[in-house]
Amino acid sequence: MGLLNLTCWGLGMVLIAVGYLRARRPWERYGELKSQEANIARYEGWRGTRLRDDGPSAASIMAQQLLRRARLWGLVAIGGFVLVFVGFAVK
């Protein structure tokens, strides 16, 4: 077990932890916004009218930004997993 292996493992674990912690909150908030949008859609269907115009709402734009942020940090975590496996492959 060399220094390169330990470095890859350590950096990989740090990236996994940071990626997970940074992606968790935007992903939770994204789910909350989607749930609210689904609730509004059900209410509009029950009422028979549309409460919003056809343009994008601030909530939908925020949901896109949250999803982008969650994906970015998710990719960082995946990169950490790759580094951990590279640490096993390097001799």
C-alpha cells in the first residue's frame, strides 16, 4: 500500500462527503418545490381554472437551479467514488 493509494482513498472520501453534504439540501428543496407544484396542479384541476399564466414561475426557475446544483455536487461525489476505486487499482 503506497502513498498514492492512500492519497486517492483520502481525497476520494473527502469528495464523497463534501459532494453528499452539498447536494443533500438542494435535492431536498427541489423535491419540496416539485411537491408544491403538483399540489397547485391538483388544485387547479379540482377548481377548473388556472391560477398562473403560461410563463415560467419563479419557483420553476429556482427548481431548475437547485437541480443543477444538486447534479454538480452529485458529480463531485461520483468523482470521489472513482478516486476510491482508482486507489485500489493503482499499484
